[in-house]
Amino acid sequence: MNSKKMKNNKISKYFLILYFILLAMPIYWMLNTSFKFDTEILSQFTLFPHKFTVKNYVEIFNSSVWMGSFLHSLEYVCINVIITLVASVPAAYAFSRWKFKGDHHLFFWLLTNRMAPAVIFMIPFTQIYSSLGLFDTVWAVALSHLLFNIPLAVWILEGFMSSIPKELDETAFIDGYSFPQFFTKIFFPQIKAGIGVAAFLCFTFSWVELILAKTLTIINAKPVVVTLTVGIGAEGIKWGLLGAAGVLTLIPGAVVVYFVRNNLAKGFAMGRV
Amino acid sequence: MASIEFKNVSHSFEIAEGKDKLEWAVKDMNIVWEDGTANALLGPSGCGKTTMLNIISGLLTPSKGKVYIDGKDVTELSTRERHISQVFQFPVIYDSMNVYNNLSFPLVNMNFPKSKIKEKVMKIAEILGLVDYLDAPSSKLNSAEKQKVSLGRGIVRDDTVGILLDEPLTVIDPKLRGELRRQLKMIQSELKITAIYVTHDQHEALTFADKVAIVKDGQLVQIGSPYDLYYNPASPFVGYFIGSPGMNILDAKLNGSTLSLNGFKIELSKDITDKMEIKNSECQLGIRPEEIITSKERTTETISIKVAIIENMGSYKILTLIKKNGSNRDLSIKTRIDIDMSVSKGDIVYLKFPEKYLKIFKDNHKIY
Amino acid sequence: MKNRAWYFVIPMIILMSIGAFLPLMVVVNYSQHYIFAGSAATYVGLENFVEVLHDSQFRGAVRRQFIFTFMILLIEIPLGIIIALALPKKGFWVAPCLVLLGIPLLIPYNVVGIIWRLFTQSDIGVIPKIFEVLGGYYNVTLDSFDAAATILLLDVWHWTPLVVLLVYAGLQAIPDAYYQAAAIDGANSWRTFRFVTLPKLRSVLTLGILLRLMDSFKIYSEPLLLTGGGPGTATTYLSLFVARKAESYELGYASAASLIYFFIVLAMSYIAFQIITRIGKGGKVE
């Protein structure tokens, strides 16, 4: 019995290794391409750069278009996450702690928005933000993403908050804490993990979103996700450049994961992910 | 069913880590569980009984020693190969199946013919009182019924050698606990199942088992019938652990025929002193609260002591009595009195220690 | 207390109304008009809807979308389960495995598109090279089948880890005792999987299925970046189709199409919501 178990484990191991190699291949390929000269990319097939170069990265760092794009993306993502959390935390608290008329319907309506295809909002958003004078600004994208991130954040936060017993709140009030005090000193530390998860997911979603970001911007607020779709210069598609830009786009996500990694593990176990 | 035996079984979880000084979860155990008997493994949490259980079932291979079933060495065999069934702390059932399919599952896996399966399942269902539930989805039963289904799967097979019960009443509704315990006992004795019941609750152990093994810190402290354990504890631990409240264990000094405790002396008769090999030493005196005679009358043989706490237990009371002793440790004794004896906190009462109930321990062994 | 709740919820409602409800009303409005570029709108009632529903291009996109989503579920769910079963349950390798699995999930969708473009483009990609070596034909830009298959592969690469992580979390929640009992009962691996593992994964699997169902229905960036929706319309899925219509200023048509699209997703979401809340309530400890 033991030897059979060991054999099964071996098969599993090899299978997993194979899967992970397949998983890593495309990413490796992008990394590989990003360090090559375009000539090498087009003329040869090489598993690693024969002529290693950081020229693609240098070009990006020197390009105001690219750097501007990264900046714009960072800007609207951060604005969005902050507003989302500010609006979602109290709402989630209300859903978690109190039963009020229409609460189930409200919650459902929220989720519906999360499900909605972004495409639907392309037209009205363009009109609305134009008339508000916000077209082609980071604020337009930041505000438009609220449509998806608020429901997501409320959904996640409500789950976390509900796992904290209401008795905690009641005890605090009996002890004489005012609501703001209770919230900052007692409640907030408990839900830090939940806020971490919500912030992470909202950040990722907003960073990645393309439809609305593309629709609402032209030049001034052009985000990196849009710049990545272009990448066609007079010389044809600059593969090396695209590769380098792609690699750089991964970085903010990786950074955020790193910071919330502990909370993520906890959140995954308890939350609604 | 069969007999199960441990020979010099020891286990440490740290051997794989290559440590020098090891912590042993189970230390050199030698036990025989006879075929068809009801047994219990009783001990405080963390004493190693779960480890012992896992060694019996085959989940763990012991670092040292051997396990025998019906005389055969099964130490290297897996759980399935040993044919030992287990009832867990929470009901383990196949909740996508109805009760009948749950009970027949082991037989189906063995490719039994359908008619034989039906015969066996009906028989087991009758014994367990589950006949009316056979068609019901197993997830709809209450926890006690689910545990019975768990047990049923173990006994439906003819080749089951023994059943391990790992604190099976843990998640059972308190109202259903007593009934289930009685049913478990009844089923065990009717079918002559070799059962090993693991628990930290002495009441469960003493009511279920004919033979109870007390385990502490991985070692077997005493094994015997409930009567033996109660009246002849082999160590202060057993005396203290068994009984509610347990035995009073008092530090004493033996000098010839005089036992000096903090605050009073007891003269021992020749009957006792003759039987003891040791004449002078530090030791411990053990006597149960219900064995001490408590009264409000003073005589020459009594010790006076003040009442500190009174606990009303319904049909009797437990008194905690404290004798202050200046710079030495206070003496604290528990006694049991009738419900109609009236005492108040602060009263002085008089205790008599009948010699026939005295137990004397030294270095964790009983010397009288 | 009850009134207080509404204070907490109002900021959210305001933002959502402006961000979602009002725009939706605009779309509803437009869908009933014929509009072209900046010209005046003519009210046409439900004509746009009729036009959309009769448009073979629209129906083609819907059909393509359903096939795509169906294939996604068919591949990603079982594959996800298999991988989750193969993952180590404890020990040193758990953390690295989970991180590796998480990486595809963190990559912006359009970068996924780019990665796969680099990976599959003729002359520079790994996959064309493999086909070349094996003597086959592969061209993601020119061949419809290759394009659709590549997008499928891309999505499987991208999203299977989500299913894996969900199922893995679900597996961790199954106490060992169930496997022990199954072993004692003489169940082989398949029967153990069928009667112990699968029932206990029910809620987690439903969640995974629903998430993939809804999100795959909205796929946009990847086909846009990998194939541009082509060749022809081979990889033009619903979201891409409607977006193109909106960009080409056929606002009436696009609005009507959007609403129909929304309705389809809404219907699926509603069923999803019912199922998920039911599982959440009933699926707790026995």
C-alpha cells in the first residue's frame, strides 16, 4: 500500500511540475522577448537573448508617452480604490449589522452592477463625462470604475464584517465608546484583513480594466493599458518594446500582492472570494 | 472481532526531525484489549490517547514496538488492511447518500451480492434502531442518529476486528447523549464487539467500559475495572482523576505509626503499619470526600477544621474545608455531606478518617 | 437604528446611481432612437431591438459566445479540480505553488493578450515554432480555427488557476476523518472521489462555475489584443461586437444590443445569485 501511494504521489508531482512549466512559459517568453533586440526577435528563434539588451526598458523610461501612461494608470487606480473604500466600508457595515427595509434588494442591485458588461456603459459614460468636462482625465476613469469596484468591495467587506460578532459592537457602546472611537480603535483593526483583500481586488480590477479606460481617454489621461494596445510604430510592431512594457505592467500588481500577502491567505480562507 | 495488543509501543513525533532529546508522546506501552470486550482509554487532554488510537488504527506507525491483532503482527499494515473501524468525534457519513446506501457502502465495495447486502443491512438497522430511516437522506438525521450510521458501517462487515470510538459524544446534543451512550453499550455487549472508547470524560469511560486504562503523559498509569480504579487507585493521579470530586491527596510525613499532616496527626493501627515496608518518609495520604466522616460533634479522634466553601449538588453537598497553617501551606480538604446537614461558611466541623479508607502513596505509587 | 443604516448607505447609493443607474437610463433612452453621430435623434420605439435580434452578425456573436463559454467551463472546471487534487496539502512547497498559481490571475488582461501574441505570432512565437518542427500548420492571424483555439487556450491558461485555488481551499476544509472512513470502508480512489470529495466541494465548485460563466461571457481585452476579433469574425465575441458598434457611432443599434446583452447576463446573474445564497445558508457544518 505504501509503495502504491508513493507512486501516485510521484505521478502527481510530475504532472504538477509539467503544469507549472506550461504556466510559466508564456511569461518567460515575454521576459525573454523584452531583453532582445527587435532584429533578433524577428530573425531568429532563441530561447534566451543571444544579445542581451535593456534598450527596450530604457526606451520606455525615456518615453514621456509610456511613463505618462504608467502615471495615469497609477493615479486613477489609487483614486478609485480610496473612494471605493470610503463609500463601501460604511455601507458594508450597514448591511452586516442592520436589517433595514429593502436591504436585500439593494444588495442584489449592487451585485447586478458587478455582473454588467462594461460595454453597456461606453456610450452614456462618454456623454456624461464629456458634459462634466471630465473627458480624457484620470478622474473620469477613476469614477467610472466605481461602478464595478463598489459592489465588489461591499460584497467582500460585508462577508468579513459579518464574521465579527455583533457583541463586540454592543460591548463597546456599553463601555461608553462613541461610534467613531469604536470604529477606529476596535472595529477597524479586526477588519484589516478584509480591507486588504478588498483593496487588492479593486486595485487589480481597476489596473486591468480596458473598455472604459479606453473609451474615456484620448491623450491626456491615456493609461498604460491603452498604450499597450497600440505599440505600432512606423517600423511595424515593436515586439521588444511591448514585451518590456508588459513586464513593467506586472510590477504594481506584484507589489500589492507582496504587501497584502498575509491578509490574502487569511482572506481566502474566510471570505467570499 | 479479535484481540488487540500493544507490545512495548513507543512513539515520538520528533524522530523524523533528527532531534537529540526526544519528546515521547507514547512511552513503552504494553496493553492487551481482549476480544469482545468494552474498553476505555481515559486521560486528560494531551495525554497521548489520540496518538495511541492512531497507532491502533494504522494511521501512525509507532517509532518502537509492535501492534498485534489476534496474535498477528500488523504494525506495518495500513488501516484498511487491519479491518479496524472507527467512530469519530463528529459523525462521518456520506451525505450524498441515503441511510441504506451508507450502511451498505462497505459491502458494495467488497462486491457482495445484493441479496446478502440487504440481509445484513436490515439486521444492522434493526439493532441500531434505524429501520425507519433507511430511505431518508443521511444528511437529514440528527447527530446521534448519524453517529449510529457511522457505527453501523463498522459492524456491517463480518471481518471487522474492532471498533475505535474517539470521543464519539462530543458533538451530540446533551439531551441525546445519555441515550446514545446506553445504546452504544448495549450494541457492544449484544454483538460482542471489541471496542476501545477514548475519552477524557470519566463518566463516559466508567459507564461504557469493563476495563479502563488510565493514561497520563504517554504512560499507562493503571488499567482495571471501574471498581478497581475507584477503590484501589495505584497512584495519587488515579485517585484524584477518578471521582467527582476526586480523592483528597494530602502531603504527610510517616514516622513509625504516626502520620503527620499539616496541622494534625493520625495514628495508624498495627494492621496498616505491618503491611507497609517503609516506615519513615515523606508521603501522601489519599481519602475520598465521601469516605470522610463529617460531623458537628467533637470527639478525641476528630480533627477540627473550618468550612470555606459550600457547593450544593442537589442530593448532597460538597464542602471545601481549609485549615490555616501559619507559614506553611494551608490544608485544604473536600468532604461530602448529606443535603439536610446544615452548615454555613465559617463553621467549624469535625472530621474523622476511617482507617479502612486510607490510602498512602509515595513517589506516585501506592504503598498502602 | 434603522434610519441610521440609510445614512451609512447613502454615499454608496449616490455614487452608484450616478455611475450606474443614470447611464443605464441613457442607454435605454438611446436604444429607442435612431441616432447617428451628432445628428438629431428620431424615436423609433423598439425597431432597434428588432433589428439587432434579426442581425445575423449579432446572432453569430451570441452563438460564438455561448460556444466559447461552454468550452471554457468544460475544460477549466475538471482541469482545475485535477490540479487542485495534485497540489501538496502541507509543507514547504505549498506557498510557492500558490504564488505561481496566482501569477496569471494578477496579469492585466491586455498584457495577457500581449504575452500570448508574442507566444503565438508567426515568426516570433513558441507555438508556431513547435508546429513548424512537427510539420504542421498554425497561424493565429489567418486561420479561424487556430485563432479560436488559441483564445480558448489563453483563457484556460489565464483562469484555470482561479478554479484551482477555489477547489484547493475547499479540499483543505475536508477533515481527514472522511478519507480514513472511506479507506476503512474499502472504497477505491474513484469512489472516494465521488462520494467524499465531490459532495464536499459542491459549494466551492458552484462558485467557481458561476464566476467563470459570468466573466467568460464578458471577455474583451484578450481577443482584442491577440487577434483583433479575427480573422474575420472568428473571435469576435459579444463584448467585442457590441463595443465595435458603439465605437462606430451607431448609437441606437449599439444601445439596443447592449441592453439585450445585459439582459442575457442579468438572467444568468439572477440565477447565480439565488444559487449562491442558498448554498451559503444551507451548506454549513452538518
